[in-house]
Amino acid sequence: MKEYFSSIRFRLWIIFVLFTLVTMGVLFVSRSVLTPFFYGKYKKNECINAANTIERLVTSENWSQYDNSDVAYLKSIVQDMAVGHQFDIIVNLPESMRNIMVLKSGEGEILTRSVSDEIKYSLFSKDDGTIISNVELNNSDGIILAKCVKQEYNNLVYIPAYIFIFSYTEPIGTTLSIVNSISYICANIILLFACIVSIIISSHIVNPLVKISKNAKSLIKGEFNMTIRHGEYDEIKTLTENLNAASAEISKTETLRNDLMANVSHDLKTPLTMIKAYAEMIRDLSGDNPEKRLKHLKVIIDETDRLTLLVNDILNLSKLESGVAEINLSVFDLSQLLKDIISRFSLLDNTRDYTVSPEMDDGIMIEADQQKIEQVVYNLVNNAINYIGEDKLVTVKLHKNENGRARFEVSDHGPGIPKEQIPYIWERYYKVDRSENYKRVVKGTGLGLSIVKEIFTVHGFDFGCDSVEGSGSTFWFEFPVYTEPEPTETKELLKP
């Protein structure tokens, strides 16, 4: 139960419901508090505007309260405002002792009535001559505005009219009561609907994540060959694609790890077995026979050298992959280095029945770790010799390009490599086709191309392999040719 309350499904549901409740609460508060407040403020502004309109009319030069046509015109204006804004309006004309009274229904009459002295004094004492207050009339809430129209004439204050406007606000209260009752019913329906929708949406989002989580647990159990179906959302699609890619890479890594362990175990087991066997032969059989003893000792020494080479290659590759190998950059003549290396291989041409043919430009300089580049060249040339073709020819090329770079190539005319398997030849112990028709003719550790790849990567060189089945392979790398920086000209500053 605790896991359910902390799950994404429950939290999405509760967030959706809370959001709905908060939204309805805000709407309820706005209807109950803000709407009456702003409605009352709006009605007060309407009353003020109506009073100002009447004031402008009764203070105009062409209007006279003694003229019946002017009074009739004023009454028509007041009637329009009363009906349009639902006002009860009384306009008192003190000099002519007339009261224009118009109800919100439009009914109106002109009465003879005066305003009490108390009201006159209260209005006259105000700077703007206006009093606005909330009142209750005939059990109805409303707003009343009383205004004393002031007009100066010969430094005397003249009162042409008193204006009284009453606006009912009770209809909005009744309307709100009805709306609140309807809203209460709707709120329960919306809340129920929100719960259902939130459950559907949360399930729609969470179910793919639950499946991804279950499949991810399979990785812990070592089940790497799995495919997770994509969800409908971009984020879930990206997650599943990344997890599928990770699963494929882990599966591939696990396969390579198993192959690595099997190959290393085999490479270690074979020489150790031979060392032990020949040591026992020396002890039991050939200890007193110098010729056989030397022969057996040579086998032991050769196998020991092979073990040393394997261990060194594993250590070098591990250092390069982990980034702890030191790179000692220096500038040297790669053309001369290649000549020296090829000359060493040429000493074995007669005994091993192969030819290493150089084709290179002179004086190509490179900035790199000389020892590691030498190791690269040895590995690539030795690899070409291992897969040499019937012509027994290995070609080594070094030429400058037009863009300030140079290209090194080692080519053979052996069996070649299938195109689809070229990307994998740089991996540890990878065997093309994993068959017997493409295997080494000389001893090696199976880590040479992996070491070459790491050295190129550390130096930032472009590298690759071009191969056609049945026609041979060409391993290459490109690098920027080192050029001496031009000396900067120094200019003496002229003293004034």
C-alpha cells in the first residue's frame, strides 16, 4: 500500500484532483466575493456618470428650469437612463419647486416637493456635493447617490438642482444564489469526471513506464536480448529507444567480454600447458641429452615470450582505454621512421618469402608519440603479412594531400574482409566470419588492431579500413603534416 501512495500513478491522480478542486474553489470565491464587489463598484460608476450627465444639462446656458420644454427634455433624458440602467431617479429643481421622478420601469411624473434643509446642508458641505452609500430599501439592497449641483454666479454659489439616484443590486445577489446552486451540482459532476479522467490519463502515462521498469529489471538478471515497445509520447519513445540501445550495447559488450575471457584463457592456457609439458620432458627425458634439452628449452622460451607479449598487449590496451597511458608528443620525420621499420622487415624477406614494398614521399613531419606510432606501423605491417596474398606482396604508402594533411596506407592482396564486418575488426579478438578460412598465419595476441584504434583515437587521427573480398585490404590513417611556425616580425617602437 505504501508503494502505491508513492507511485507516479497515485501522485498524478491526486495532483489532477487537487488542481480541479483548487480551480473550482477559485471560481466559487470569485463568484461569491469578487463578483458582488466589482458589480457594486460598476453600479456606483454608472450612478456617478448618470449624475454628471444630468449636471451638465442643468448647468448649460441654453437650459432653463422655468421652460416647460426644457424640463420635458430633461425628463426624457432621465427616463432613458432609468430604463437603460434600472435606476430610480429624482431630480429636484429648487427654484421652480419641481421634482422630476422616474422609476426604473420608465414611469415618471413631475411633483412639487422640496428637499429638506438637513439634506441640503449635508450635500452642500461636501466639496464635490456628492454622497454615495449602500442602503436597503423595501427589503432590497442597493446604492443611493445624492448630488448637489453647484454653480457659481457673481461670486455666489447657485444650486440649480439636487439629484437622487437609487440603483438596486439585489438582482445580482439572486442570480448568484441560483448560479451557486447550479455550480454546486456541476462541481460534483466535474470532480467525478476529473477523477475518472485522471485515472485514465495517469494509467496511460504510467503503464509504459511500468513495462519499461519491468524490462529494465531483466538487465539485472542478465537478459540483454530484449526489445521494449515504444509509447505514444516523445519522452517515453526516447527513453525506450535509449534503453533498447543500451540493452543491445550491453548484450554486445557481454558477448565480447565472454569472447575476451575465452580467448585470453585459451591464449594463456596453451603456452602454460606447453611450458609445463616441455619442462617435464626435460626433467624426465631430455635432461641428459644436450641437443633435445636445448630444443625443448627453446620451446619454453618461445612460449614465455608469447605470454609476455600477450600480457603487455593487454596492459597497453587497458591503459589506452582508461586514459592513463602517457602520450609524449614530439616532432619527428615519419618518412625516415617508416624506412627504418621497413628495412627491419626486409631482413626477413628471404626467410619468410614475402616482400614489403615502400612508396612514400620524403620529409613528412608529424607531431605525435613516436613510440606509439612505431607500434602502430609494426602492427599494421605485421597484420598485412599475416593475411598476405598469393603474390606475397605488402605495400606501404605515405603521401601528402593537397589540404596540408598526409595519408599512410598498408595494403595486402589477401582474402579481404566482408563489408558488413569491417566496423568490428577493431574489437578485441574479433575474427572475420569466425571461420577457419581467415585466420592468422603467424602468432599474435589478437589485440593488435584494438591497440591501433586506441592510439589513433588518443591522437585524434582519422583512420579506417578499405577492403574487397578476394582482393585484399588497405588499412590507413590521416594526420596533419607538421610545419614550423613562421617567426613573427618584431618591430622597434620609435621613441618620440
